[in-house]
Amino acid sequence: MRRECRCSLKAIVPFNRNQIKIIGRFPVFLFALFSCAFYINNCKAQEKNYIIGTVLNGESDAAISNVSVFITNTSRGTVSAANGSFRLSGIPAGKYDLIISSVGYTTQVYSFSSDKLPLNLKIYLELRATELETVIVEPYEKDGWEKWGSFFIDNFIGTTEAAKLCKIRNYKTLRFRNSKKKNTLTAVAAEPLIIENRELGYKITYQLEEFSYDFNKQTLSFLGYTLFEDMATDIQHIPKRFLRERRKVYNGSIVHFMRSLYLKQIEQNGFEVKRVTRLPNTEKERVKALIRSQAQRQARPNPDSSTYFNRILRQDDYQQTISDYNLTDDSLVSATDNGQMQLYFDNFIQVTYKNGIEEPGYLEYAHERRKLHYPRSIVFLQNGNPLTVEKNGSYAPPSEFFSSGYWAWSEKISHLLPTDYDNAKGH
């Protein structure tokens, strides 16, 4: 049976706007000196792409120091000073989520667009309520990491070649709950996970908001806020092996696909998209019903029938037909009034990346014995709602995009790149 994976590395969490106040936006003055107008306007454009603010305790109004303030899924982040102040500058164009996080406090999320910059924010953090495990019907498991650590690593970090050089430094902060009633495994972390990816050269701070694996449906969902830090001490001289591996991971990824959609260049960038018709495997459903009936009657199955039943049960739950025709950019995305792209399609599509080849580890994951071929993924929109796609490859709502096949295996933390990654530069 194939696993399907809803992997989302960006979560939109509601927040109380009363806890984040905009003190003011700074005016950008126009200068009339024609000879240096371009230079001045360019400087002003750079100057205004920043956010400053102060982080305060919501109860006492006292300043909170060492609070993480970062733009999720990017390399833009800082911490608050002793007086609670912070500054983030050099913010590229686009729409983002600003994350304000500190251990012991409830995380705040502030969505903003770069065309609203600069911003001056006053942020109030509320103390996080202590969870009383004694009243939980299903408490966290003792020795959870010993029981579930390998499973978590495989499904969160991944089983790619890059995953072999990834390490969670503070894995002991993770706690696991295995629900017998729902047949699901969930994981929580008391503090952000610190992950070193020595294949791509990133130190990742990952604030885990959700990790859930449904054993019945064999589906995975994880959500969180991510800050990247380049492990190279000199950003202008990043080791060539990091640059090489980053480009390798980027090519054919979901971010690469979304950026190609935004630019309407899916074919030029090596992607082939076909419509998929998926129908339930009625014979498999019939066989399942017969087996249940025999079990209820405690009847002994016919040996010939058992052989046939086992062969049918090994089939996929669905029978699918791939169209002979490629879908065009215009049939998938349309421009919106605010400079974004909207992605929508019915049912399922198959995305094939024809400029690359599968990693050998995928065949083991998929339990397939064949030659390696182009990476293929089946995608559908979880609730049938369109996605908003940004130029940098980010998309919302992230939980709407559901994939199986190669992306379900490859799009894990070990292959994660920041949304401000520039493939031409390699960082």
C-alpha cells in the first residue's frame, strides 16, 4: 500500500491582533534632484525594507529578551535585546509570516506584505499554560525516543542521502503520544528543534507545531516554523559541495515547481504535468468484503481463493489512468489582481520532473523493484480549494497541497531549502 504524505513546512496560525500593535509606518520622502533621483530612490527602497519592534510580557508589560523573531522558511531572523527591541532588515519582496517565539510563551504570528514596510511593532507575549499530563487519558509515552525515535527521523528528517548527514541536536525535547483509539502517533517539542544538515550546509531551527502519523490511512502531516542559518562562516565563499547539493535538492522540488508555475515556465524548467483519473479498485473492495464475511462466519477459505485474494490485496486501492496530453501553464494557474498566481485543478495531476532521476532510496521506500526513472508525484487539492502561489515558491494554504509518490518521500527536512534560496547563487 502506498503512503501518502501531507507535508507542510509553513503553517498559518490565527493570532490575537490585540497582542501585536503597529506603532507606525515610516514615510519615504521623495527628492526632486533629477540627476540623482534613481540613486536616492534605490537607497530609500532598501531603507524601508525592515521591521523594528519591541517584545513585552502581556501581563506585566516588562521587556522580554532573547526572543526569537524570524520570517518563517527563510534565513531572516534575530533575537530581542535586553530591552525587548529587535530589528529585521533586508526583507525581500513578497508576503511572509513573522514568527515571535520564546520558551514558556505562546507563539505569535504576524502576516505581512513587503509593500507595507517599514513596520514598527509592539508585541505582547502571553505565558503558555502548563499542560497537566495527569488528566490526559493517553499520556506521553515513557522512553518515547527509544520507541519512536527512528520512526520520527525517517518520516520527519527523511531517508534520502542527505538525511544521513542530518542530526537533531536536542532530540530529548521531543515527546510522543501513541493513541490506541485513533491509531495515530503525535509528537510535540518543548522547545524549537535544532537540526544540523551537513549535506546542505544549514543549521535549522524548527518550531514544531504539529506532527501526526495516521497508521490507518498511512498519511503523515507535519507543520512548523523554520529559520535557516548558513553553516558557512563566509557567505561569499560557501563550500562548493554545499552549493552542489543545494542545487541538486532544489531541482525538481515542490518549490522549484511552484516558482515555475508562477513564471509559467513548467515545460522550460523540465516539468511535465498530466491529468490523472483515479477510480476505486472495486475488485479489491469486493475481496475485502468477502474476507470480512468469512471471518465473521469463521469459514475456512478455499486455498485457490486465498491465492487470488492475496494477489488482489497487494494491488493499489485505486486504479488510475494517466492522460496522454500535457497540461499547460495557463490551464493550471491564473494571475490575481495583487501580483500572485492562483493554482487550481480538478481531481488529480501527475507531476514528472524530466531533468532529473530518482534517488535509489525511493525504490526501497515504495517497495518497487525496477530501474530508476524520472521522479513522479501524484498531487491533489485536499479540500478542492485553490492555492495562492508566490514568486518565491511559497504557497497557501499549505495543508491544501497533498502529494503521494516521489514528493511524499523526498519533501522532508533533509531536503528543505529556505524560500529566499537563490538557485543561481546557491544560497
